[in-house]
Amino acid sequence: MALIKKFVLWSYSRETSVYVIFCLLIVAFIFLTPKYWFDKHEPVATQTSRLIVKQEDFSPDRAVLEKRVRELSGRPDAVIVATRQRKNGTGETIYEIDIR
């Protein structure tokens, strides 16, 4: 138990063999660890864009709206993530459409 306590609290000086061995173990871990241990396998978050359209450009039909969004954004692969209805400063209804 005393050895574990000394190791955790690190009461060794630099001139001891325990210190040198521990440093060598750290360096060995850094250079000999396989890269795939640290590879992230979860998908990377995609960036979303926001498109603001007037009421006349908005359609409650999802297929029609996606077609219109693709035309307006110039991105043929755009997918609608969310839509929100808002009022602008003049009281006109606009829609915020999040796409990725």
C-alpha cells in the first residue's frame, strides 16, 4: 500500500531509477500506441445553414419546399432540418429554414 501511495503522490526525485523507468513508459506509450485507439468512429457533425424565405416562397408540403430550397440555395443535395415561422421588423411573415 505504501508503494502505491508513493507512486500516486510521486515522491521520487529525478535521479532515481523509478523516475527514469516511468518517463520511459510514458514515452513508449506515446510512440507505440496504435493510432486506431484514438480514431473517432462517430460521424462528424455537419454544418447547417439557415435560409430565410418570404411567405410566398414557403410551402407546407415538404417535397415542394425541399425542391424550392434546393433552387434558392443552389445546393442540389440540401436537406431541410427544421423550419420556424417568424415576423420581421415590418410585421411580414418570414420562415427560417435550417438546411444541411
